[in-house]
Amino acid sequence: MQAQLRDPRADRHETVSVSIESIQEILYLLTIVIKMTTMKSIPAGEFKTHCLRIMDEVSRRRQSVVITKKGVPVAKLVPVERTERKIVGCLEGVMAIVGDIENPLVQPEVWEVD
């Protein structure tokens, strides 16, 4: 099959040969991309076929996807929340300060230094 393509940078057309299978694959991948940009749900069979790609898209776009069987929702794939672990204050609410933490327990006069 031959197709005429217009070069957007020039005012000319080029004729190229492409197979029907190539066009079908490109159109199929394009429909998946369109579904991923607008999709909130996907059939289980399609999810099974493209599981890793869909998981990557969910992670990248931070958008959840509902997986359906015969149109009925059965599962939801959601992105994992990315939380930063903070060092300062990480034990807040776990420990309690009791007493005076600034002054020494024993007065310096009773220390024995050799």
C-alpha cells in the first residue's frame, strides 16, 4: 500500500510504502495511548495483554485505572503514593521527653577525673 505524506516543513508531498500490518499496529498503539489519556477503565483481557505498559502509564501519569470484566468493575490499579522520609521529626509521637534534657543528671562537681 502506498500513502502520500506531506512534509510540514516544506510544501511538497512524498510517497512512501507501508504495509497494512504496520498501519494497523500504529493505529492500535495510538488507540491505547488515546485510551490512556482519557481512560478510567480497561477490559481485563486488554489489561492482561498490556499489563506492564499500563502499569508504567499509571505510575507516570499518577492516574488510576479500573479493570473490568464484561463491563463490570473488578479491580482498580492505583499509583503508589510517593512520600519522602523525613529524618527530623521521624519519631514524633513515638517518644516523649521526660524531665530536663539540657542539664546533666549528675552535677559536674561530683565527677571524678583522673
